[in-house]
Amino acid sequence: MFPYTIMTDSTADLPREVIDKYDLKVINLTYNILGKSYGHGEELDPKEFYGLMRAGNLPSTSQVNPEEAKECFANILKDNKNLLYVAFSSGLSGTYNSGRIAAEEMKEDDPFLNIEVVDTFAASLGEGLMVYYACKNREEGMSLEDNAKWLKEHANNFVHMFTVDDLNHLFRGGRVSKSTAFVGTVLNIKPILHVDNEGRLIPLTKVRGRKKSLLSLVDEMEKRMGSYKDKNPIVFISHGDCLEDAEFVKNEVSLRFGINEFIINFIGPTIGAHAGPGTVALFFLGDEK
């Protein structure tokens, strides 16, 4: 088996220690807030980013284009001609397609390059969880081709559950209507969303009150694990600057299912720009999304 590099996007929201441990390469999606662009060499601290959002500043985001992907691939392939790119959901961004185009063009120029591009149909630490398993597969000796095949075959076993604290951010992103956002805000209704098989954010149900919404995430986990109930050695949780709520969900998962290994991290600006402060997301393996 030839050694290979694993690459993903900044949207995977993986903590630095995981990136360093597995020597991951990361391509950055950019975002703009207060007229300034971030993502290439300069980043806002997550708490500062969410503070700006809470103050009413609305960010915008940009996907990776084929030329950016090609440049990033080229830098990696100088040292290793074997690359597995685990990409942000095509249902939420054109970044995966940019990577696919870049890989095809580069392989036409150099047939010795071995590049596999995988659409995770996932976002935030859901994408990150898939990258984590890709790294574990490589660690156990799985080849690049078999690893890409495994990820594609299991993409719909990576379950995403989200709840948001402010419906107005979902309204801006076209996920709920203006009237739904208004009524939901007045009545303190919190939606539960998931990511479907095409990698799109879809409203699932709604409850009244923050604590009920957090408990509903774990209720949905219980429903969706199915045959994977004893096959979740680790669970990932991401949050929009609300660590206490993420810890609440972690403790509930641990109490109900006996899971003791977790990775908790901020939802990065690219996803956070659309979900908003106060979002909590839970990621695990299940029979289907």
C-alpha cells in the first residue's frame, strides 16, 4: 500500500489537536464580516465571531473554486502523489464539485497522480467525524481506494442532529419562512434539524424551550442509532459559542448510552454564519441519516 495524504475543508470544524495528530491538510473556505475577508492566513477567534453576530453583524461565505482546489492539491502532491480529499457536502456548497473538477484536470496532466474525492454529504463535525474514521481506516492499513469506497458506502450512516437558538438565521438562509421565524421566536419554539441523504439541512421537528430542544437531540439519537447502538466508540458535538449546552448534551449521551469519548468544538464561521450563535449539533453513527 502506498502512503497517502488525507485532506478536508475548514468546514469539518476539527480541533487543532486532531488535525495535528493525523497530519491532516485543510483547505479553507472564506467568510466576510464587517467588510473584511477571513480564511486565508487570518482568522477571527470563534468567540469574537459569534460576538459580532450577536451584535447584529451578518457574515457572508464563499466556496472554494476549482483553481483554489487545484493550487491546494498541487502543494500537497509535490511530496506525495496519493491524496484522499474528504469534502464538504455538495448539498450545501460547490466546494466538493470544485475539488472533483480540479482532480480530473490534474490527473489528465499527470496520469501517475492518484486522487480520490469523496462527497461526505456532511457538515461541521459530521464531516469531521467522517474524516476521523478515514484517518482511523488509514491507521489500520486501509488503502486509499478502499478508504474512499468505505466512506462512500457508509456516508448515510453518519447522522447529524442540530438545534438552533435563533430562527432568524435559518430564515436568512431560506430554511424557514419569515412568519415561521417570527411566530417561533415569540412562542420560544426551537426546531430540530437533520442532514438528509443529499447533504441538505432539513427541519425535522420542533419543541418549545431550549432544554427540551437539547434533550430532543439525544432522543433522536436513540431512535436513529439502531444496529449501531454499540458501535459508537466516540461522539462529536459542535456548538455556536454555547459550550455549557454542548456539555449538557454530552452528559445526557453519556448517561443514556454509556459513551465516554467525545470531541467538542466550535461550529466554524462558514457553518455558523448560517446557523447562528447558540446552535448545538450532535454527530454519531446510525442505520440511516
